[in-house]
Amino acid sequence: MVVFALFISVAFVSMVFAQAKPAAAPEKAAPAKAAPEKAPAAEKAAPAPEKAEAKADKPADKPKPKPKPAGYYGEVANVDVAAKTLTVKAKKDAVTFDMANAKFKGYKDAGEIKVGDKVTAKYSKDGIDVKKIAAAKPAKKEKPAVEKKEKPAAKKKGFKDIDANKDGKITYEELTIVFINVTPEMFKQFDKNNDGALDENEFKDASTKVLK
């Protein structure tokens, strides 16, 4: 009996303690799995490198040299219609052609050829062909030299020009306006009658000796 009672007591105590324990906390919900991080968007492909700049413009084609005229080309140095000869001078030498059987292009005949013309001359089966390329440049007209006109010599002033007050006499003051180098002593020598002035005769005498 005692054992039985003891068993019941232990069972009762165990039941009480079991109730006394707080309900177990509910299990925490498992944390939601983090959404997988989005892979960073692939960087945009670098823009295709710009097309290489157009090739540098090709240098402008040099003008093609004018074709040289056929035959011996040069400047007419001499033409003798009577002797029927034509001398053409090039840079290095000169050649004389026989125009006995000549054909002309640009000229009616040999008489129209002038020294200085640019021509070509070449022999053919029938004779010689002369072609006019350019006419001689007209010679520059020289301007006639302009003669320098000499200035007329200054007109000597006469008695009436120097006699400022027109009283028929020239005083020392009037005389020295024109003849600044005349001294009082010289004036006294001119004044023959010692009246302090020169009359027309005294002035003429002085002008032939000193007043030049």
C-alpha cells in the first residue's frame, strides 16, 4: 500500500511540474531564403570604335604638263625671206632651216614671220613645216625723257623796285632790304653828293661795281 501511495504521489508531482512549465515557444519560422541576387547586368558592350577616319584626301593631282609641240621649238632669232632661211633659237642652241619648200600654219607666208615669234619647225618629205605657236611680245615703248626746265634766273631788282616810297631816292635802309651785305661805309662811297641817299645815276654806278 505504501508503495502504491508513493507511486501515486510521484506521479502527481510529476504532473504538476509538467503543467508548470511554460508552453514551449513555437519554433521560429525558418528564415525565408534570400532571393538570389540578380547577377549584375552585363555591361553594355563598348561601342564599336568609330570607323577610321576617311583616308586623308589624296593630294590634288598636279596639272599635267602641256605636251611639247612636235618639231624643233623655239624663238625666231632671224628670218631671211630672200635667202629663204629661218633661224630658230632654243635654250641651248639655234638651228637654221631652209624654207625653199615650206608649209606654214599660222602664217600666210614667210614674210609674216617676225623675230621673237614662238614657232616649231620640222622637216617633212615635202620640205619643212613651220607652225606659229605665239606671237612676239610687243617691245615696250620707252617714255621720252622729260627735259627739266631750268628755273629762270631771279630778275635783278632795279632802282624803282628798291625805291619803296617812290621819292626818286634810295636810302640806306631801302638798299639793305635787297642788298643785305652793304655796309654804311660802302653806302657813303656810292653817295657821291653826300645827301644821304642814292639817286638813279649813283645807284647804276654802284650796281655795276659792287651791287651784282
